[in-house]
Amino acid sequence: MQTHSSSVVAIKATRALRELTTREFLTVEEYLRTLERNGTVLRRANPSHASLQNAIREVVEAVTEAEPESVEEAKKHTEAVIEDVAARVDSGKHRAAEEAANYLTSGSTLLTHDYSTTVLETLSIATKMDKQFEVYVTEARPRYLGRKMARKLAELEGIEPTLITDGASGYYLPEIDEVFLGMSCIVDDTLYNRVATYPIVAAAYQSGVPVTITGSAAKVISEGFVFENEFRSPSEVTLEPPDGFAVKNPAYDATPVELIETVITEEGPQSA
């Protein structure tokens, strides 16, 4: 959860439920209780991952509502639902990347933040379409996942990546044609994404630089989900014990959707 995108986490968590199909259960009721209990544990592992929450909930509800008559039937249905849900999460991300690749204009200078597998796949697909981009990548402190993004982009022919500090994003905005970001989720009118997204988007909005967000439609939620931020270890910020001061390390921040120009999912580009 600290080094992978929310879509990857959702797929891995969903497939982790398959382990239950290898255990022995005396009754269907016992199996369903165990499935629900394990699903709850996985969902609590990161309440901020909307796609994880939705995927796990869908598996548990689908198996329970099927009212299986035997443990074996319940296990087979669990395996089928897991693969269906995982495939749709993965397919949604891939199709969103295809839509975004078609949307981006070749020759643009982009700014991206953190490590997003959807953004990476978008640019990979775009280069196969003979599109070329200069890409500024923020480090995404304090875990520096932007460095991983820069290394991956450097492997793509047609991409010229430049790694910058988070605080330098405003300095380079005059050179940027478009800010292009992934997303953890959009809930109602708020984008939740890796911390430092908000100041980047706000500065871009103030500077007249369009902001485009891409990700699976499963991450866009209108109701039934309350985002819970994650506060990570202070040791990520400073290795020295704090003496006389506190250290706060939120993983995500909240950005008003009104600052964003376009949201691209597998359903295509839409005005935010």
C-alpha cells in the first residue's frame, strides 16, 4: 500500500480472499462469516483506497446474496466473482489509460506528481502512437515515489523526463502545457490523491495551466464512502527524534474538483 497504486492494491487484496477457498469449513454459514470477517479486515487495512473498498465489498456481497447451498458452491462462486472483479478493475484502468493517451497532444510538456501506474501506462501507450512528451516529475516527498516514476519514464522512447522537488513545481509551471495526474479517488466534489497534489493543482489553476486527472471510473464515487486519511511514520520525514516539536505526515490531501479541467476514465474525457 505504500509503494503501489490503489488499483494494484485493490486487485491484490481481492485475490487474497482466494486463500479462504483452500480452507475447510463445516457449514456454508461458517464460510460466509469468515469471508465477511476477512473482507472487513482487508478493507480496514486502508480505508482511503476507494477501489479496494468497492472491490472487497462487491465480492462479499455477491457471494452472500447468491445464497450458496454448499461450501463447495460458495468457494467456486467466490473464485469466479474475485476474477470478475479483479479483471474489471484492471480493465478499467487500462481503458482509462487508452482514453487518456488519445487525449494527450504530442509535443506537450507535462507535469506529473508521485507514481501512478495509470499515468505511466497512458504515456507508454501514447509513445506507441508515436507521440512525444517532455515530463516534469515531482519527487513526491517524503517517500520519493516520483523518483521511481522518473526511472520508469526514462525507459520509454519518446519521453524526456526531468525530476524536480515538490516545491519547485510552481517554478516550472510557465513551461508546462498540462498537469497530468492519477488519482486515489474522487468523492463527490473532492479529489483525494498523494499529498502535495492540492498545492500543485491550485498553483496550476492560478497560472492558467489545465489540470487533467485519469483513473478507473471505480474511483469516482458519489455516495456511500467516507475518505479516511492515513498518517504515516514521522521517521519518513526526519530520522532524528523530534525534540520540542511535532511531526505530521499525512499520505493524502484533498483538492476541490472545481480546480480541475478534465477527468478521464474508461468512459472518456469529461469536464470536471
